Amino acid sequence: MRFQYLLTQTVQGIRRNPLVVASAIVAVLVTLVLVFGSIVVRWSIDQDIGRWDDNVRVIAWLGDVSPDQVYAMQEEIASWPEVDEVVYFSKSQALEEFKELFADQPALIEVVQEDPSVLPDSLRIKPAEAGSYDVIQNRVAVYPGVQQATAAGEEIDALVARSNRMRAFAVGVFVVLGAAALVLIANTIRMAVYARREEIAIMRLVGAGNWFIRIPFLLEGLFEGVAGAALAALIVGLGHKPIVQMLSTVADPDSIVVPVQFLLQQSLLVLAFGAVTGLLGSALGMWGTLRD
């Protein structure tokens, strides 16, 4: 009976102030659409960064070494913790790659074909993490049989710095918008408490405890948080694709598909975040008004 009464009080409170409640839901909706959107955008950024990382290589240009020496070198370098993969590239393979890259410059291809020593045998080393390329490059450069070790150092450093900035920005957006949702719900509950101050005073006179008075407001805040979060999850789930495709750096943006499982998992997190935000906002809204 007591729970039914508290639930009834919550529903009545929502009905008495529909515009206030609606404004709180819309505020949470807008905020969590941006929060959820930033999560999906970060997923897209991570995918792009992963594709960039896959293309990072340290190239060890080989001198006059035997096949056995190349094999031993390849096995040892592959055992380093900083290394993900080592692939041997022969002169003929390097020449074929060169032809593909410079197919529109036949004169340059002819020059290289006349002097095959321009493209020696090499080991293409894929770092486990893009930022560890310099460690690999320095170790490989002094390895017996290696003439030179090269990597696009400036470009890789710029890539790592950009990815760190993007990830930090996504986290910052999440924190700022989450705090904004908390404040908005707190202000909404504070207005609801003020609008019902006379009713609260009467309840206190007849012996109602503060927690008995607080629970309907907490449930109201919970409802606002969950309702706004559910709508946000629905909107982002249905409308995320154009944004992800617009921000992607891949050649074929239409191939970008956010996994349904990822969207469901993040939707549950957004719902939980909305629920917690609603409860905390309600508690803050009643702070100083309904003290024991």
C-alpha cells in the first residue's frame, strides 16, 4: 500500500507539472543525444585510427645477406614485444609495388627498371602500436645486414597526436554534457519541490518523514532521466549513420556500419547514465529544502 501510494504521488506530481517535466525530459534528451552521439563518433574515430595504424610500417633495407640470415633476422625481430608482424619484400616485389604506385609516370619506372639496386630487398615491420615505431627503427638500424631503417616519422607522430586529441575531446564532451544533464534535472526537481511546498508542509505536520516525502521526487527524477535517455538512444540509433559517414576518412564511407551489438551495449549504458543522472539530479534538487 505504501509503495502504491508513493507511486501514485509520483504520477500525480508529473501530471501537475507536465511542462516542467517535459522540459526536463527534452533537456536530458538533447544532452544525451550529444553524449551518445559523441560515443558513436569516438567509435568511428577509433576505427579510422585503427586503419591508419595498420598502414604504419618501419622498412629495413637489407644489404648483401643470405636467405638464412634474412630468415633468422625476420624471426628475431618478430619476437620483439613492439612488433606485430614482419614481412620480407624481395626486389621483384618492390619493383611491382613501385610500378603500381607510379603507374602514371612511365619514365620513372623505366629508370628504376634499368637500375634494380635502387629497390633492395627489405623487411616491412608493422609496429604493435603506431607510437612505438621509433623504438623499432632505432633497434633495426644497427642490426647486422641492415643498410638503413626508415619510417614516416613526422607523419606517424602527427597521427598519434591527432588520435590522442580526438579521444581526449570525446571524453571531455561526455563529461561536460553529463554534468549539464545533472544540473538541468536538479533545477527541474527544485522547481517541483518549490511548487509543492505547501503540500510538503502539510505532510510534515501530519508526521510524514523526509524520506517518505523525498521518494516521489526521486522517482520523478528517475523517470525524467530514463525517458530522456531512451529517446536519445532511439534517435542516435536510427540517425547515426550520416554523421559517422561524414566524419570518416575511408575512401568508401558507405561501407561504414556501426555494429548493432555496439549500439545496444551503449544504449544500455546511456539508459543507466540517464537513471543515475535523474536520481542524483533529484537529490541535488532537494538539497537544502528537505533536510533531516
